[in-house]
Amino acid sequence: MEKIILFGCGEHARMVIDNIEDQGKYAVAGLLTNDPAELGKEIYGYKVIGLDGDILEILKSDPSITGYFLGVGNMKVRAKLAAWLDSACGVPAVNIIHPLALVSKHAIIGRGNIFEAYTKVANGAVVGNHCILNSFSAINHDQRIGDNVLIAGNVSMAGRSVGDNTIIADGASIGFKVRVGKNCIIGDGAVVTKDTSDNIIAYGNPAREVRKNDW
Ligand SMILES: CC(C)(COP(=O)(O)OP(=O)(O)OC[C@H]1O[C@@H](n2cnc3c(N)ncnc32)[C@H](O)[C@@H]1OP(=O)(O)O)[C@@H](O)C(=O)NCCC(=O)NCCS
């Protein structure tokens, strides 16, 4: 199996580990953290071996590590880490695709994405890098999903596009051909019937902008 480093050791990292184990393609060489108090801990049997900033040293000392994955849930931290790692660390972010996820051969997907069990990415979809697709959500055909987008569970996606760094929370419904902006949070159960602007928080049925999202 190819060896990778996982950033993070919290709730999100545990979900990622579970999917990595089911995929059976990557071995986790260790976890990194931004919190010195986490050093030496074990998460599902994998050791927290260093701080985020140790990555270059770790890669130098073990050339058999060929990839990394972001197991951090915070969207701003994810965006920052991704920008740094993709330009500086020299190994790619890998895709974690659960064996029970369906990805069309006519879809284009980037790097560092996780697609959980019972997800679908349909034909003509284009998914960027570092996206999360939780169980029972599908990206329907011909949609364009940016980078660092979180599509939570049970989301109905009939829209046209979702911008970078946007969260679409559990059970939301994105209406036919709707465009969701970048840096947004679409709340649980929201029914989005019209295009949204960038940097907003919206929820309700029909979804309304509640306030700006300070990105
Ligand atoms: C959308 C979000 C920003 C709203 O946070 P908030 O503005 O702090 O909301 P609050 O919890 O303070 O609630 C404020 C009010 O809005 C209501 N509200 C919050 N979310 C709502 C929603 N999705 N739909 C309808 N009403 C909602 C609350 O019931 C509350 O109503 P009240 O004033 O009558 O009591 C927050 O819920 C969020 O970040 N959601 C995304 C979660 C996520 O990341 N999911 C992915 C997990 S994998």
C-alpha cells in the first residue's frame, strides 16, 4: 500500500481514517496536529507523530511516503493548509474514494477529495481539489464543484455549480441549475431556489441570506 500522512487527529480525521481503511489503498504513516498536547496520542491505532510544520522534515526522512490527506474539518484551516502543502510539500494530496462510492468515468475529479460510501459523482461533473462528499449525497451530472467544498450527508444537488470553500450542510436541497457562490454556508435543510452571491450564510425554505460569512 502507498504510505500517506494525515493532517488532523479530531472528529473529521477519524471519519477520514475509517474511509481510508475501507478503501484499502493507502497506509497511514502517521498523523500531524497543530496542537502540541496531541503529540504521541493514538487515534484508531495511528500515532500523532508531529506538528503540521514538521511535514517537510518527515517527508525527507521517509521517501516512501508518497502522499498526504487533509483530515481537518475547519474550512479556513483546510484552505490555508492546502495552499501551503500543494505548493511546498512535493507530494500530492490523494483521493479517498470509498469502494461503495460511484464515480462516473465521464466525471473529472481533482486531488485530495473524499467521497464516502453511498455517494455518487455523475457524468460530466467536475470536482476540484480537497472536497468532501458525505454519505447519501450525489453530485448530479454536469455540475461544477470548486475546491475545498463540503457537501454533507443527504444533500440533494440539482444545481449548476458550487464555489470554493462553501459548506452545504446536511439535508439541504440545491435547486435545478442553481449556482451557489464561494465561501458560503448553506444551513441544514435549506432549500436553495435561486443563485446565491459569494460570502453568505443562508438557510430556510426558500433559503434566504441571513448574514455575510466572514471568510
Ligand atoms: C448555518 C449556521 C452558520 C447557522 O448558525 P447560527 O447563525 O449561529 O445559528 P443559531 O444556531 O444561532 O440559530 C439562530 C436561529 O436560526 C435558526 N436556524 C439555524 N440554522 C437553521 C437552519 N438551517 N434552518 C432554519 N433555521 C435555522 C435557529 O433555529 C435559530 O432560531 P431562533 O433565533 O428562532 O432560535 C450553522 O448552523 C452552521 O455552521 N451550519 C453548518 C454546519 C456544518 O458545517 N455542517 C456540515 C457538517 S459535516
